[in-house]
Amino acid sequence: MTMHRRAINGTQPLVGARLSTTGESLRFTNNLRIRCPASLPPAIDKAAAKNLMTSAEYIRQSVLSRLRQDGIDPGLALQSEGAGEISP
């Protein structure tokens, strides 16, 4: 698994995604950046490797799982984007 990290404006490196030639990167066209403590990227890398997935996929699945726990369907959230507020 090939991983890459990059620093932005001297900040901590972001967790990178595996480079793919299968068109996987074409499925996701939006980016999301967060600030995090220095200990988070290595912890995510470790958890992702343990689950046999890329760090990016681990983060995606974690966020989707948390949204569902909070009563938000990510698919419906996109549909109601123009409606103002997302209600659970």
C-alpha cells in the first residue's frame, strides 16, 4: 500500500490516500480538510492498516458511521442541501 502525506503551510501533514489506477479517485471529487493533533494521523494509519483499508477510506467510513449514529443519512443530506437545514 503506497501512502503519501503532505504538509500545508507548515501545518501537520494530512493523512493521505492510496494512489489508485482503478478509477477509485474519480468516485470522490470533493475534499475535506481538518486540523488535528499530531497523534491523530499515525493512529488513523494504524487503525486503517488493521482493517485492511486506506487511511482515507477509514476516515470516510468513520464519518459515515457517526453521521448514521446521529440520525443523519448522508445520501438524504445531499438531496436536502438546498432545503436549508438537515433534520434527522
